[in-house]
Amino acid sequence: MGSSGDGSLASNDGTGKGEVFHKGVAISMWQNSGDDDSNWTNFIKSNFPFKALPFGFKRFSGKHSVLQTCPDTWNRYEEDVELAAKAGCNAFRLSIEWARIEPRKGEIDMDAVARYHAILDSMEAAGIEPNATLHHFTHPQWFEDLGGFEKAENIQHFVAWSLKAIELFGSRITFWATFNEPTCAMFLGWITGMHPPGKILACITAGKVVMHKLQAHCEAYEAIKRTAIGKSLQVGLVHHHITFLATGPRLLRGLAAYAADWMNYWWGYELIHQWMLTGKFTWKVPLLGQWLEWQHPGGKPPCDWFGVNYYSRSVVTWYMKPWCLPGEVMTDMYYPIYADGLYEALMQSNQYGIPIYITETGIADKSDKNRATMIDKYMRAMLRAIADGADVRGFYYWTLVDNFEWNAGYLMEFGLYAWQPDGSVDRKLKAGAKALVRFFKALPSNLSALRAAAARLVKEGELPDHEQMHAEAEEVLHDLTARGHKGRRRHGHAMVAAT
């Protein structure tokens, strides 16, 4: 990429007045530090079905769990905030763990409250803006015991938790997300059983869970806005934007295509996209058809900003093996580097008419050979989208330090800084991560300056033309579906995980 001659991508150095473009990292405190009282902690300890099977939890997660050893951001927060600052971050996305603050119903742990304030002190001292998530897959076990989000009557508990979090930290945190990836949590918890509560093919209950979470988002949003400081806060929702593609000989790929269509509807983007545009939630189930419907009374749901968690799109063969198309590079998570999908996700999300933040993107790359490539391609895709009018206001890399990737355990290494559960490596900056550091240092922090830089780079031809890339991809896909795939195979079992 070119520069303005002073080491930045624009003449504005990012220190001027105006809205700030967030350059940050994202973490889940549970994934970094575990806890004692959450549904996920209980899930790991329990003997749920996949634990007993040869392809189950232990095979996926390895021999260490976050309850045995962890990077421990909870106690090493000063180091980690400093590492983020050194990487050029001006923002930091983290989860405010309900199970730490309210481990038993109605009981607030003031030590945990004090610790979060200490973490916020460190961020403030480093000039870093916090972005807090109220529900990042975890909640107290007492809430799980009540039925969690399977029951509509439990929405009130989440709303109460949201108001308590605002009471405790609202004066220090402007950006809030109610939920992280509600459709992903639904699919892995109620369809595949890889996340709590570990239910398999509970398709009707899965729909209720997503519907109740979206209802909880609306009720929490409105309750927060009614507080004394509510109008000064920005409350959003974070979605895992992923598409699923079946490839292979036309006569053989029918089952895979059928599964991919349902994955796109349930998990990928169709369900949330319709809801964000209209406020209408419709839940369909194979063979049974439409099962649930709910319309937000205000039409479009209330949301100040939309978080896009994007990693790739998933390609599967007719026999349901993870794959990638010719020329693509497969990651350790069994999906390829696919930057064009990020552009498409951002342009689609721009239809909602609210600011967009890339709240997560990253790569599982144990070899560290492809991290720099992924960062470069995805950054360019973001800049193309901004140049084409997408209101993107932040880029958060997942994640700061290698952590416990849910059902994938410590086997998937997303971190900018390397960490190993056996203690052999502790917070060492990876060579591939330096690409992100260079981007963060070069990109203006001033939003207007960043938009101008993106427009100039596209105009000067320093970014590849999206339409040309899309047309080339369509030609490849058409050729593959017509004659059968000859893409690069990724050996091993399919791995489904989420961040």
C-alpha cells in the first residue's frame, strides 16, 4: 500500500477532532481466564454426550482445559492492556462476565466489580476505548438451571443483569453489545451439542432460544435507554456472519447443498438479516416448515450499531468434508482465507443504516505462515467496503493472546501473541501479527481521515477491484459445480467452533 510520505495512509495523523475509528483486539474473559460459576464451566466438568465419543470434546479440545491452565487475563490484565497498546490498539473488546459479577442470584461479587474497574483503569491510562459484551456465550449456572433462554420468563433476568452492568460500569464504557453471536451459540448448543447445554437436533427449542435472545436484546436496549445515562451509551448486537457452500458433482451434492441452505438460514445470515431489516423473526424447521414467528412491535429492532464477526465462508464437499476452492488457503479451522466474503458481509450489513464494527476477525494458524496474508487481505477488503460507502467504524482482531477456543480448546491458535498451556511460550508476538501492528500504526484513527484514505487507495488502484474478483470467483464456482471439484482437500474431521 502507498502512503502519504509520513508513514501513514493519509495526511491526517489521526489526532484531529472527529469520530474515532476503532483499531482493537477482542477477547472473552472466560476463554482467557475461566471462572467457577458459569454454564460453560459446568459444561466442561459434566459428562455430556460428546465427551464419551471418540470424535467428541476431548478430541477437539486437547488435553488441557481453561479450568486447568489459562493465559489469565483476569489477573494479568495490566500486561495484556500494555500488549494491546504496543500493537497500536485504541480500542479493546471484552466480555463483562455475568457469572463473575452475579455468581448466585441476587448476590453481587464486589471483588469482581473492583477487578473490572481496575481493568478499565488500565485501559483508560493507555488511551484505549473499551467495548463491552454482556453475554459472550456464558451466563451463571443458576440462570442455566432456571432454563436459560429456552424460557421466555427468563428474559427478565437478562434485562436485570444488563441494568446492573450499566449501573456498575456505564459511566466508564460507552459501547455495549447485548449478545455475541446468538445464532452461532444456538447452532452449537442445540443442534450439534458442542456447546452448552449440549443438546442435539433440538431444532424447535433452538428457534425459541434465538427468538428469546433477540427479544432480550430489544428489552435490554429499551431498559438501558431509560436510565439516566442511557442516551449517552451506544448499544449494539454482534452477529457471526458466515455463508455455507456445497461443491462437487451436481448429482451428488444434493444432501450437502440441502444442509448448506439450512446452515445459511439458521446460523449464517438470512435469519438475522431479515430481522435487522424488518424486525420480523421467522423460524423454520426441516420437514415441519415454519414453527415460530415474532414481530418486533416497533418494526426494525432497536440497535445503535451492528457488530460483524467474520472469519470466512465454509465450503463442504458432497460427502460433507471441509474444502476450499482452487487458489484458496485453508486455515487450521477447516475453512479458507476468504476476504471477498468480508466485503460482502459489510456491504450487506450497511443496509441496516447504522454504524458497523468488525467486532471479530482473525485466523487459526499454528504455523503462523498465513496470518500476515489473512490480515493484509481482510484489511484491504474492509478498505474497499469503506470506499464503496459502508459505514465501518472499527476493526477488532480476534484475539490478543492464544486462548481456549470453546470446543476446539487450545488447539486453535488465533492470538497475536503466542501462549502455550504447557508454559513453554508466554505472550510472544508472532511474526505474522506484525502485519496488523503495521496496519494499526498506518491507518488514521480519525474516521473522516480513514474514509478519505480508503477512497484514495481505491481510486489509485492500490486495492483490487471487487467486481473483478467476484466475477472471477463466480467463474471458478460455475466450473466446479459443472464438472465436480478438484479443490485442495483438508484432511481430518470437520471442526466447528466459534469465538
